[in-house]
Amino acid sequence: MSIYKRNEICGVAGTELTREHYRRWGVALGEQAPAGSKFVVGGDVRHSTPGFLLALADGLCEAGLDVVIVGTLPTPLIHYARRRLAADGCAIVTASHCPPQFNGLKWMIGDHPPTEKDVRMMKRVAEGRLPKLNGRGRTKPRSVDVTFDYVAWLQERWMDAPIMRRSIVVDPMYGVWACRARRYLQAIFPHCVFSAIHDEPDASFGGRPPDCSSGDALADLAEAVYRQRALLGIAFDGDGDCVAFVDDEGVALLPDEATWLLLRSLEHQMEGKPFVYDVRFSQCVPEAARNLGAQPLPERCGPAFIHRRMRKSGAMFGAEASGHYFFHDLAGGDDGLFAACAMIAYLAASGKPLSALRRKIPKVCMTPELPLRVKARFRRDVVRMVCDRWSKYPTLKLDGVRIQFPNGGVLVRNSAAEPTITFRFEGRDWNGLTELVSNFCDALPEIGDALWAIYEEAMEVD
């Protein structure tokens, strides 16, 4: 797979990614802004990040920009620095939730995340000639600390939140929120008692990917919450923009459930406002938005797509199915700690344990994404075949195709990360889900047997 993804760059450090790549990418980013423009750079805790970050800054300085290095910080805090310093852009050296041998690059020019066209431009610069800089003079980078401003801003934002005297456990997964998230949350909600696990920055992330969207990765947090009789568990991914929640009974919330609750936390602000959601979500998510008087807007999966739609629509809230939550207060951006604050404040206002609130959420009877390996030249044929077989049903062609049946639905899309087509089914109940998948597979003999085997393994169907 290419290191050039739809909206970012990601690959293996030292082989697929080198310092020369980052220097060239820095020049390419700098060429897109006027000379002297302010540009913020930072990165995560990986072994390769410091060297890549210096090379990136060197390229930006070569392009004549005012380069502000904020250092090792969570991605949301780097975006905060961009807004706080009124910078013309930012770049972040990170591979987010990927294993430690990976690294990558996220960036923004102005208020806009990169498009696929922007990524292709970065590829051309890395593999060809550097852009002409028209005699721009080289600059020197400088450093700024915005962490105190960030915490003060969050304190002010939740100053009037109801007081709650409960225990909360934080799991930074050895990532960039380590040694920060617990302290920051304690300062924002001083009446709570925060403890933490996996709370030291570790470039190897304890030997596993720092992916809080994986249920297996939340086992230690669930045990700590249950053992400490805590109200809530909060986990962050490697670069800190993604968040997951565990309730007081040690049950990890699905992103659909967390989104449902965060929508409820904003209910008095949602009426008449757009809500942007990932097409991979259960139908209970847009239904919850409609019940609050909001206008649900489906969007392609991926933080950059959600972010762009947030800005274009002026939405109050947005959510992506891997645990990214977007807010109007963040200029349409996402921030794992901000979402955690919103959840804590909502629990305090409700006066109920999270497990009780979870039980009020409509049951989500949905498969994970089921990956089916299909040769590249046949993938479009499979999607077209699905559309043709069920053409009489309501269809959404936004990210692959989503078909809504009377008893459920299916999302079929090309995977951006692997050479597969993924299928995600939703039913009214678990028996209905199995019946829906069975009927779907029977109607597609070309791939039905293979897909049913994947479903059986994923759902442990006898």
C-alpha cells in the first residue's frame, strides 16, 4: 500500500519515510503560504518523530516561513496552537493509532485539512523537483508553549459545570496525552478524583498499537474502572485526537453509543443545526439527531472529510465511527480531551451513572466492518453488482454504497487501508441481523460463501 493516503501520509519510518521526505514536504507546505507566514509544527512520542520534526521545520524555514515548534504535544493541542497564534497552517509528525514502527504527517493550510489532490502534490514534490521559492530567505525556527493557555481555555469553558465528586480513570495508552491528560482534567474538574494507567510516554506504546477504538485495547481500563468503582474510564489514542469511554460497570461504549450521549449533552443547542456523521454509524445516530430537531448530514468516513463538512455546513457537532468528535467550538475540528470534558459535564448534569444512561440508548445490532479480499480490478464490479441487485431500495452513494432495507441495512465500501472491500450490516435485532446477512449472501453467489464465513468468524455464529 502507498504511504500517500486520502488525507494524510503514513508509512514505516526509516524505510518508507526518511528525513529527506520530511524536508521536502516542509518546502512543499511552505511554498503554499506567503513568505513570512506563521506555521506551527509538533509531533507525537515515537522514536522517529524528533528527527522527522526537525527535518520538516528545516524545509519550512527554507521556504521562508515563521516556524513555531511546539514540540511533543497531542494533535488537538497543536491545532489549538494554530488557532491561538493565528497561524497560517500547521503540520504534525504522527502516525496516530498505528504501531510504533510507523510514522506519518498530518497538516492544515489555513483552516482546511488536505484533500486527495493536496496529498498527490506532496507525492510529486517528494519524488521530483522541489518548487521554486523565488528567492525567499531562510528563516530560523522558534519555540512557544501554549499548554497553559489551553488548560485555562478549557477551565473557562466548563467553569459552570455541575460539581461531581467521583473517581475517573484515564488511559493515555503511553501516547502523547501521558503525564498530561490526568493533570489537565484535574484542573478543569477539581472536585473529581482522577487516576491514570499507562501514563508514561513510551515510544513503543507498551508493545501494542495505541488504538483506543479497539475493544481489546480497553481491557486494562475496564478492569481499573471496575476495581476502583470509578464513574468513568477515558482512553486516548497515540496522538490524542481520538477518545473512547468505559462505563462504571467496566463496559466499553460503542462509538455509536458515545455519539448518542454527546448529542444528548448538546440537546439545547442542536435544534435546527446540522449534525455531521460518518456513514458507518448505526441508524440510531441520525435518528437521535432528528429527535433533537437537528439536521443529520451523512459524510464519508475519515476525520478530514468530517472536518471539511463541519466547516462548510456550520454544524454544531460531528462524529466519526473510530472515536473522533468534532465541535463548532473548535472551528469544526476534533479534540479527544474536549470530548472527554463534554462527557464528564454531561454525567455531572444527569446525576446518573454512565451504565444507566447506556441502557437508555437504542440497541445497536451491527457487525464490525467485514473485510473481503477482492482483486483491485473487480472491486468496483462488486459495488455495482450490489447496487443492481437491490436497486429498488433507498440507496446512499457517498462512500461506497449504503442500502437501507425494511429490516436493516448494509454499507459496502472500498477500504482505504487494505486491499479489501468491507461490508457492514445492521439489523433490528441479533436474529434479524443473521437472517439479513444470510439472505444477502444467498443473493450474491459470486462472493456469498466467502462473506458468510467472514461473518461467522467475526460474530462467532454457530
